Amino acid sequence: MPVSPDEYRLMDVQQGGRCFYCGEPVGAKATFDHLIPLAYGGLDAAPNVVLAHRRCNQRKADRLPTPEEIDRFVTERRRSRLGVWPPLLALRDAEPGDEWMTVARAIAGL
Ligand SMILES: [Zn+2]
């Protein structure tokens, strides 16, 4: 299992029991959403995962997170052992229009 039960509980506490995308309570129906989608080489582990409603997860689909979302994620993860996957930080600083290449380069450089 890519996210352990212990990591799941910690994630839930850090998100205040709320969906990462809509901010509404998510409870036991939370799904794992990959900030950088798996389809594009996103890491299948806690440093790239947030809790979200199934519908919010599906709505996000395969888009990349916005700089605002990454900032919020980094703030939530500050001093957390769950961590932040480095390609997310590279993406936050990407030039507009160059997001996908920036992610690909950051993943290749790990
Ligand atoms: Zn939601």
C-alpha cells in the first residue's frame, strides 16, 4: 500500500478532516489524489498525495496542481514527516506554459 494507515491518519489531521480541493469535510469517503498525476510519472506515495472527495478527485482528473494549490500543500506539510515531493517545488516555480516540461525534467533529475 503506497500510503500507510498511519500516514493516512496524519494526512487527515493535517487537512483538518477536509477535502484538499473543495474544503468540505471528507470523512471516511476520502480518496487519494495524486497532485502530479500517476499518468505523468507522479510518485505513488504520501509526499505527492492528498485526501479528496471522489468527485473532486475525478474533477481534477489529469491536470497539474496550480501554484496556489502547491503553496497550500507545502504549508500543510511544513514540519511534517509526510514531506513534499521535490518535483512539486519545481512545478511551483515553472514559467507559464512550461509546466509539463518542468515536471518531466524534475522527475528525470531525481
Ligand atoms: Zn471535495
